[in-house]
Amino acid sequence: MEAVETASRSTSRSLRRVGILYDERMCRHHTPDDEPHPENPNRIRAIWNKLQSAGISQRCEVLSAKEAEDKYILSVHGKSHVDLIRNISSQQYNSRRNRIASKLNSIYLNEGSSEAAYLAAGSVIEVAKRVAKGELDSAFAIVRPPGHHAEHDEAMGFCLFNNVAIATNFLLNEKELGINKILIVDWDVHHGNGTQKTFWKDPRVLFFSVHRHEFGSFYPSNDDGDYTMIGEGPGAGYNINVPWENGRCGDADYLAVWDHILIPVAKQFNPDMILISAGFDAAVGDPLGGCCVTPYGYAMLLRKLMDFARGKIVLALEGGYNLASISNSALACMEVLLDEKIVTGSTEAYPFESTWRVIQVVRQELKAFWSVLADEVPTKLISQKAPIPVKKILISSCDSEAEDVEELLQEVIRPLSTLRVDEDCRVLAESASVSWRSDLSNIDIWYATFGSNMWKPRFLFYIEGGQVDGMQKLCSGSMDKRPPKEILWKIFPHRLFFGRESTRTWGLGGVAFLHPESKNEDIVHMCLYRITLEQFNDVLHQENISSYDMSSPLFDLTSLDCVKEKGSINLEAVKKGWYHNVVYLGMERDIPILTMTCDLSDIENFKSGKVPLHAPSEDYANTLVKGLVEGGQLSEEEAVSYIKEAATKPL
Ligand code: Q9C
Ligand code: ZN
């Protein structure tokens, strides 16, 4: 009998027993006249629908909600608060309900609020109990109202009862469960003030919260979330706050905090169980959060926690207000709990400088309690930081809508994640993209460069990702980060010239182009990098700053045949980019030589003056000179006059 059970589970369900709790009754809490509000019933419906249509709930043990008993709620909240929430939905409160709500900070109440609040708290208890007992490996409670702002005697921030704090006390008090140390990870974009206060002096509970703080100006807008708030008495050192100084934090920032604070401390603390206050309002596209954690990012954060407490993890929903973002983030987390998909992808961007600063002060503040935090963070790491974005990427105020999401998708998510998402934050299929990549990764080409890429360190940013001095742009790098297999220099009978008045990457001043047609009297120095055709595609993509999603290649084997025959080929998908014309320059040891430049119609525009020819900016010219000199091609004077001639000779 037992064997049959197990066998059927391994096919229709997951090998891991994962619980999921959803209950429509929690949708009955909504604004009195159903006026719009970010914390609305569709949040949990959207997540539940997504998990069902993705076939996730079918692989889980589905649980329904149970109301929490008062005695458990009273372990966190005062009697008057519990009485109020119990009774607030009854008729006798009809005339007073709105007035009471309006006196509270960011709270609405209706006839469904009491039941929903009891169900949310009871649900987290229910899944936590089952995970503690070993009936489940892990679980996700899709609950609302959220809980982490709720304090001993106060509902606030859309929270009525502190669901996670209540479940935590339940676990600790049920001695036979054998749960004596609990790690609470609060990755909601807001500080978990209620949870912090509940366990302020309690060393059995390590409370960790990473949140936007902005020196006390972000909700809940006080100093409670500061890094100096470390707990008190026996609880000193058992409260860790990581307060962001700015919005826009993303996968790289969160992962840096995990790697340099949370994970080492979790190792040393060695919890019996982990509860996650899993708000998804730090997700990209959230209208309140203004951060940009991708589904892939959440998956990584969760994956890293699965190594502790023998995988006994409970996620309880907190905030998160973009329906598509929270659904995709929740889905990514469920896939991690089910352990059926290996999390792959790379975060090809760096944390902000402010993130490293915060990591350092937090480590400093807590190193007396956690010896694993005592070492300095290597300066080599700290020097790897993201630039402040050139364009303002801001979705932080409640009313701003997600029109910036497309921009974020182009500039932040696509390079960050192989879990690609579209404009609605839907995860796109990646199988096609994987297969063209492996096909083209076996073909070598020479990528012939005539501009700043002649300077090797600059070119390497297109492979490894990162930011070069003097450039405003952060490169996402190539998927395949192997350096060029060979480098050689050659002279070709083509014309080098400089055009345009300014570029986003280099600021004022022209950038280099190659005339696509050859002429005997012209010469150009070119640095050839032997890279794969897959890498060439990633370079093409970066050179042309496009929104093209790379699910198929820009330049494939057919294009290669075509360019060999015709001499050049215009790439439609990036035709707005300045380097969308791939030019064939012959063969070198049986390997084709390719470069990228503008097309003949652009040449006409340069000639007519419609697009001005323009001498290179100083930074840009210096980079070219460095390339030619360090590449051993020309002396510095020769290089300077070579550039000068190209910049002054009429086209
Ligand atoms: N200007 C959670 O995410 N914002 N709560 C109030 C006042 C309240 C967020 C803005 C945000 C509460 C669970
Ligand atoms: Zn929140």
C-alpha cells in the first residue's frame, strides 16, 4: 500500500511533498465599496490561477484554510487588538468600521475582514505545522491580508494579524515539534516592523529583513528598519536589517546580500525551520516597490535557503501588487520547492555601490554576534558595481503605472535572466533560444573591430559583462563568457570615419564607422577576435542596443552563407541600431572574417550631411589610441594622426 502511494506520487506528483494553500474565503476582505486598492482579492486569485494553469498545484498537496485559534493569535497580539479584529466585521460595527479604519495607518476594513484575517493567520499555522511534522517538505500559503506590518496592538500597512509571527510562536510553543530555532526571512520590499518587534528580545528567532528604507523615508517611514536595529537583551544580534538606500535594486543586489550576509549567518545559526515573509513587491513591475527582482532572482534567493533546516521552508505571501509579477515570481518559487527544474541563468550585472556600502555596515554592526561576518568584503568584489542608470528607471510611487516596464525589460531583465519575461512579465519559452545557442557555439568566426573594441579590455565587456571607464553603459556580456581564442591584427582597404554628434554610450562626439565598400586607396587597422558565432550574436545585440529578445539568433548559418556571397547583410531585427550591417571581409585560415557597421543608406545620409560627420569625443578617441598602441600596431603619435586623418578627411 505504502509502495503504491509513493510510486504514484513520483509520477503524478513531485518527489518532494510540497504543500500549497489557497482559499477563496480570503477574497472576501476588500475595500468597503470595492473601490480600487493595490491590496485586493485578485492578487491571490492571480497567483492561484497561474499555479493551476502551469500545472504546479496538481503536483502539490492542496490545503484549505483554517481559522487560527485566539490563543495562538494572542501569543503575538494584545487582547484588545484580537477582539477588535474578531468583531470588526459584525453588524454592530457597520456604522463605525470605516471610521476605525481611517484612524489606522493604511488599513481598510469590511464585513469579510475578520474571517480573512483569522484564515490568513490560521493558514500559515496550518502549513507550518505540517512542514514541522515532516508531513510536507515545504509549503506556500497564498494568504491575504498580509501580516508583517501588524504590531502587538496595531493593524497597519494592509496587515491585520501578523501571520508569520503567529505561526512562528506556534511552532516554538508546540514543544513536541522539536522546532527550537527559526529563521524568518522577510524579502517583502517593506520592513517587517511587526515581526521585528515580536521577536526583538528572542534569540530563538533570527529575524532578517531586506527592504527599501531610504534613511527612514520609505514606508513605514521610521527608523525601525535601520541596520542599527539588531535586537536587545538575549535577542541582541538576532535581528538583521538590510536597508536599501535607493530603489531599483534587483537580482544582483539581493544575491550580494544573500551571499555576504544572510547565507553565512544562516549557516552559523543553523535553524530548525525557515519561514519566509514572501512579499513579491520587490519584483520588477511592482507599482509600489520600485525594485527589479526577476522571477529568476526569487528562485535563486529561495534555492540558496533550501540548503538549511533540511529544506523545511514555509513561504507566506505578504505584499506584491502587480498581478503578473507576483504570479510569475510565485511560480518560479514553486518550481524551486518542487525541485524539478535546475535554476539556471546568470546575473550579468553588478550590485549598486550603495548595496556594497550597506552590506559592509551591516556586517560591521553584527560581526560581534556572527563571527562569519568578521572578515572584510574583498575590495575586488566591491569594485564591481553598477553605474547609476543613465535614464531614470523609476516605478516607485503608488500611482505611476507600469509603462516603464518595457524599458526595464529591455535594460534590466533580458540581460539578467534566462527565464525571459514579456511585457506582461510572462515567462517566455526558452527552448528555442537554447538550441540555437548550442548550434552556433561550435562555429568560430573572426570578429574584426575598428573602433573602441580594438582595445581589448573594452571588447571583453561585451563578453564578460560590466562597465568600462569612460562609458556610460553597462554591458550585459555574452551568455558564453569564454575569452576570444585568438587575437590578430590586419589592414583592410576600407575607410574609417566618425559620425553622429553624440551617443548615449560615449556622450558628445562621434563614433567610428567603417564604409561597407572597399576602395584601394583606403586603409583601416582592424583587430580580429576569434569568437564563436553565438558570441558574435550577443555582441551584435549589445552593439545595437535593441529590444530584440534573442530567442532566435540575429545572424545564423544561413546569414553567414548569404554574407559570404553578397558581401554584406542588413539585419532587419536590429535595423534601428547603428551597427546592423554585417560585412564579410574574407577568410583567415578557413575562418570567415566579419565586422559590423552602418549600411549604404546611412553612408548617403552622412555624405549629404543629414547625419553629421563628427570628430570622436576625447574619451572615445583615447580608447582607440590605446587599442592601437597596446595592440602593438602603431606608436602613440602614429595612432593619434591615424585617428585625426579618419576624422578630418571628407567621406
Ligand atoms: N503614502 C505590504 O506590502 N503605503 N504593505 C502607504 C502612504 C502602504 C505595504 C503609502 C504600503 C503597505 C504588506
Ligand atoms: Zn510590502
